[in-house]
Amino acid sequence: MRKKVFYNLLLFLAFSIISNAGNITSSNILTNAEYTISLDRQTISIAIGERTKLIPTVKRNGQRINFKDYKLNVTTDQNISILNEGADSIIHLIGMNKGEAEIKINLVGEKANTKCNVKVEKRTIKILAIGNSFSDDAIEHYLWNIAKADSIDLIIGNMYIGGCSLAKHVHNAENNLNSYSYHKIVNGERTYRENTNLAYVFQDEDWDYISLQEVSQQSGIYFFYEINLPKLVDYVQTQAPDATLMLHQTWAYAKDSEHSGFTNYNNDQDLMYKSIVSAVRQAANLAHIDVIIPTGTAIQNGRTSSLNDTFCRDGYHLDISFGRYTASCTWFNKIFNRSVINNSYLPNFSKWRIDMARYAAKYAVDKPYEVTKLIKFQVTEPKF
């Protein structure tokens, strides 16, 4: 009997040792896994205000792993800013100051690391809008001066057709139609070239940023983006493969607007704003566009100030002073990742309105899909 008990005990101990040994082996395999990080480039040269992407590949024991299964820690100095954009492991960065920088990349929880050397130079940045009167409001009147005050030289282009939709832009591109008025700002001076086609504008300049937008009355209806935006994106990327594409989130109409398209939103400003935010966000995902310029949110932020619903001059186009300035501040802040709060350019209206516009833009860039109340500016505007 004792022998049987002893024999069973030996079997139990042997089984336990074997089981634990299996667990130890499995643990050691995981612990000793070899991770590596490689980059598509080890050196980068960009301009101040220019964006680019760095694509990492992470492997475990020689096998590539999905970006959802790891986390990277990315650090650099003040000459480069790392942008929080995109849902995958692609590293988005922008040149901030002239000089050299080193980007250090570490795999969180592991010893794997790599680096990339970046040279940041100063040159003119070129921004093109393929738009309509809403892009005119946003970029043609204040953006150049805001950028100049922060030592960024711009060339701004706007392929303009009043009330132009994405569908019409697609039609014009496919048929090479001379339907545009090409507005261009160089050294602060604006010129116009009538009867121009889209192909011309891509031959005219090597654009760094290109903005697309839907016509205002359809800007909150995803269906129109779904059927037209991919076609326009394909065309633009063929013409300018290295440009950063952007979507312009336009603004809701004034509450008393008589624009016929306001009925698409039951003549409800809040509904129109929320519809635009939702549709543009979906459209950006559809077309793989990383940059959304939240002008609509900035204007809605401004409407929480004591200026209330005075941001449109005719119910839908922006007020020519603080309305347009708010939009331009938003474009500058979003594109260049630079605060406008202490910008030295002061347009010709009250400092209170200038500050209101700057904060409306800043908060829109910080929180592009929701309204931020401008509590500081809910008091009556000072009379001085």
C-alpha cells in the first residue's frame, strides 16, 4: 500500500515538473523574442511648415507584426513636431524651426529602437484650395499676413468657382475644362487668371498642401462625399503625389439665413454644424485624408462669444473682418501646428475681436469635433 502511495506521489511530482517546465519554456520564448524596428528612411530633409511621414516596420523574430500589437514612443527636439494624426503606426511630423533634429523611436516594453536624422530648411510653402467662395473667405484675406508674421513665406492658390461642388470639380478635372478663376497670392499681392483648368495649376506650382471641400449646402451630407471625393482625390494625387491633402470643414449658416440649401438641415444651425462635422470626418476616413481644417468648429466657437450669430455677412458667407480672420487663424494653426495667440500681425479691427478669433481657432484645432465655449469673451465687447 505504501509503495502504491509513494508511486502515485512520484507520478504527480513528475507530471507537475513537466507541466511547469513547459510553462517556463513558453515564457522564455516570449521573453527572449527578438524585436526590430526599421524605417522607410533614415534621413529626411523638409522645410519649415512642411509635413511628411515616416513609416516604421516592427518585426518579432523576423516576422512583421500588426501595428495594433505594439506601441512606439517617439521623441525629438524643438526643430520637429510629431503630430497626433492617423490611426496606424505612421509617424507624422512637421518642420518647426531651421536646423537639424534627431527622431528617436523606441518599442514600448522592449529594447528595440532606431532613429532618423532630419534637416529642416526655410523655403516658401505653397497652399492650394480647390474650392469656391468659402475657400476665398478662409484663405485669401488674412492667411498670408498671419504666416508672414511668424516667418513663414506662403504662396496661396485658390481654384475658384462660386458655389462649386465636389461633383463639378470632378467633372471639370475629367474634361479638362477652363472653368476656374485662378486666384494667386505671392508676396502678399493677389492676381487673377480667368478661364483656367485644373491641369494648369499643377504645372504652375509644386504645391505642398491641397485642400478640397464640398459646396456649403451639401457639406453635411456624406452621400455627396462618398460618390465624388475619391475621384477627385485620385485625380489630385496623380497630379501632385507628394502634396499633403486636406479637407476643409466649412461652417454652418447663420440662424436666420435665407440660403435655399439651409432646408437640408431644417433651417437649424446646430443640426447643420453637427452634420458637417460628422460628414467631413467620415469623408476623411473614406479618402485617407489625415488633415481636417476645422473652420466650422472655429466659427461655432466664436458664436458662443458676445458677438453671437454675427459671423456671416449675408447668412452664409463670413463677415469680412473677424469672420474671415477666424477662418484664416484656423487654417494657420492647423496646417503649421503653431499657435496664433501671440501672432504679431494685427488686422484692422479691435484687439478684443482679434483675441476672440484666435482663441476660437485654437480651441477648434484642439477639439475639432465639438464646440468650446469662449467664456472669457461672453462679456460685452469693450468700447475702446
